[in-house]
Amino acid sequence: MSSILRQYAFAFIFIAVGVFQLVKHDLPEASLYLLAGAAFIFNALAGEPRLVKYKKMLAIITWVLIAIVGVLFLYLLQFKYL
């Protein structure tokens, strides 16, 4: 399995768990998983040869999403699980 295909597979898993959390009406946790899935998608898109001229913008979007996911994860740890 190529590394880009692996990124899309992880994105699919995260988005599927996010949709499951939406069905359970757990919006904060659903947003965590959906944003993490989006970060994997943008990271995989940054590695696509056809999108090389957009690579810098895709990498910036990826890192912004990763930072948001990190902050949201810490928020959930602090206020939901502790």
C-alpha cells in the first residue's frame, strides 16, 4: 500500500468514526474526528503530483487543521474525560 493511499485510508477511518459520533449526538468528539480526517486528506493531497503548484497552501491547511485538532483534543481531555 502506498503512503498516499494509506493517508486516504486513515482519513476514511477517522471520518467514519466522526459520522458515528454524529449519530450518537456527540458533537465535540465528532468534530475532532472529522477535522482529523480532513487533515489526513489535505496531507495526502499535498503529496499528489498533479497538485504540486498548490503544495505549499495544502501543507499550510494541513498544519492548521493539525493544530486545531490538537487544541480540541486537549479541550476534550480536560472537560470531558477528567
